[in-house]
Amino acid sequence: MEKPESTKGLLLISNSSVVTDFFHKTIIFMVDHDETGAFGITLNKISDSSIREIIKNVPDVPSADNPIWVGGPVDSMFVCVVHKDAEAPEPGVEVIPGVYMGRSYELLMHLIEKDSTYRIYQGYAGWGAGQLEAEFDKFSWVVHQPKEEFLFNTEDSETIWKKALVDKGGIYKYFVEHTKDPMLN
């Protein structure tokens, strides 16, 4: 299994036969990764919360009932927006060309008003120095290139996870199409 020097800007697809906790059958969009640790946003876990719960003081906001996604098990007070609006005021960090992660209320309101492509996440996935590398040694993750169909997909979590493995191709595609659990080989 691949073990890149940095996963920044890539997707991590969990190996379901190894990862059995929060990260079981997840896809993570990696925002940063260096010698001090790694930070990413889980893409395919929806919460029971809606945008309305974040913007309580604004009663008639379009899309207020859209869901908030679970970005990871770390720090439920952390809220961010992944979006594609380069023209937004202070769009945040450009993680990959054309895709940004920002954290301001003003950014969120701009994205809602412009009906931009975006998703709101609560929490994040984080690893200390060497921790993610150790997980690669245990074959916990498959690395893949990010695509919009995974970043902004609203299908159920297992469907998105399987589509990412099929898109990865090779043995991953074979096991999705020919076994009950594509990571059991």
C-alpha cells in the first residue's frame, strides 16, 4: 500500500478490514500533512444537525435545513466550510486548485446567499506526528486523487466509499465489484 511523504490535497479511503472505529468506510479529504501531524475532513458522514443550528439568528436563510456533515471525531466546536467559490471574500485555504476550506461566518453567509457549491463540516480528523504514517504501516488507508464527485457528493456514506474505490481502479475496483467487503483480500 502507498505511503506518501505528504497526503495534503489527497483523499484517504479507509480499509474496512482494518479500520473499525469512526473511520470505518470513510473518505477523508486531507487539508494538511507534514512532520508535525496531519489534518483532514471526513467527507461521507452526515450528521443529524442542519445549517439552521449554526445560523440561529438569521430566520429566513435559504438552505437552512441543509445538513451539516461530520468532519471527524476531533473537536465538535470546530466548524468549517469546503467550497469552490474563489470570488468569496476571504475564501480560506486553497487545498487543491479551485477547492477551499474556510471558517468564517461571513464566508458561510456569502456561500449561502450566492447558492455556491459548498458543505459545512463540524469536527475534523487529526493525527499527531508519525501517527498517520504508522496507520499506513498497518494498511489502514488507500490514497487517491480528489474529485468533485467525492468532495460534494450527498449519497450515503457506503455508496460514496465504494465509488471512490472503484474510481481508484485495479484491485480495489475488482473487490468492490466481486466481494461483499471490497477490502477483504
